[in-house]
Amino acid sequence: MTFGEKVISFNKQLHYKGDLPPDFNVINPYLDNPETLTVMEQFYKKYYNDTAKRKFIIGINPSRHGAGVTGVPFTDTKRLYSSCGIKMHSAHTHEVSSVFMYDMIEAYGGPEVFYKQFYINSPFPLAIVRHTQADNWINANYYDDRKLFEMVKPFMQASLQQHIQMGLETDEVFVLGKKNATFLAKINQEQKLFGKMTILDHPRYIQQYKSKDKQLYIDKYIELLSGISLPTLR
């Protein structure tokens, strides 16, 4: 099987059957929208149609407007079409993290170059949402609630192990978000999954709070991901 075929197979069997605290829910786009399966397959067949090993970039969990719709991490429908050439007809989404990620990917060399070397996913690979008093559902992180983390932890551990078996390098992984890294370090201490964990500021944090310094963050990403020191960095 190619790397892409393994990812497609993994996504198709994804189903969270565990418990959740009150007011939390899990969104599984592969069950909710048939077109998600279609565009997800197109993406992985386009960029992962080989058996090469890749470096692992680990997010938190998908947002309901990014991979929670497209099935592709850090990719909203806008970037799925404009950067990857894959059109989704049943949904139209804009996701803040996706904007930064694809600006960085373009600076790195574009999707074909980037995805040949890297694979992005999350320890909890489905979107988590939380019900608010205003009767809205908002994005939630797996670590937002202690009970939530304990309930989803076994699923996360199994998911990370399955990802590694696809053909990912484990000597060094890249973790998005400092708090995410803290929780992943606990799992890694127990499971011994990875070697070095290199922490990158989360795309949402950069795009939302550090947009004036966006190019510096893009340069830092490229420096750490490629292992090459960029002379323009200060």
C-alpha cells in the first residue's frame, strides 16, 4: 500500500466510541458528509501516492471548519481548492489556522514539495466541540477539560501508534502548540513513541495574535522543519 492508501484506510475506519463529559461532542466528517470522503481520497492520492517515509507534524485536534469538514488537517475548503486544486461543492469554510499553514507551505516550496516530506495529523484526529450557555457549539481542544482528556486518551494513544505504523519518522516530531506539547510529552513518557519533540507555535495563535510578525514565524517554521538555519532570521 502507498502512504496515501494507508491514510485513507485509517480515516475510513475512524469512529470514536468512548465516553465524553457533558456538553462535549465529536464531529466525524467521514460519517457526516459523503463528499468529505471523496475530497480526502483525492488529496491523499494526489500528494501521498508513494511509499516514502515522512516527518510527523502533530496538531491538537481538527477544527469544525478545517479538517472537520474537508478531512484534511489544517485545510479549509478555500485552501483545498486554491492551493491543492480540489473543489468541495457541499461546503464552504474559512479556517484561521489554514491561512497561516498554507502561506508557510507556499514559502516552503508548495504543497507537492511540502507533502512529499511531511504528514500532518492530530493525536485526536476528529473535531471536538463544546456546547455553550448561549446555545452554540464552539471548537474545543482535547486538553480543555481534565475529564475529557482522560476519556479520549486511550483513543489518542491508539491513533498515534497507528500513524507511526503508516511509515512516519519518529526520531524527531514537530508539535504545534506549547500546551499540546505538554500533554503529548506525558503520553510519550508512557508510550515511548517519539524521540525529540520540537515545538512550534500554533498557526491559530500566530494568525490571530502575531499577524504582524507572520513572516518571522514562517521563516522559523521552515528553519526548524528543514533543519537548515536561515540567514535572514533574527
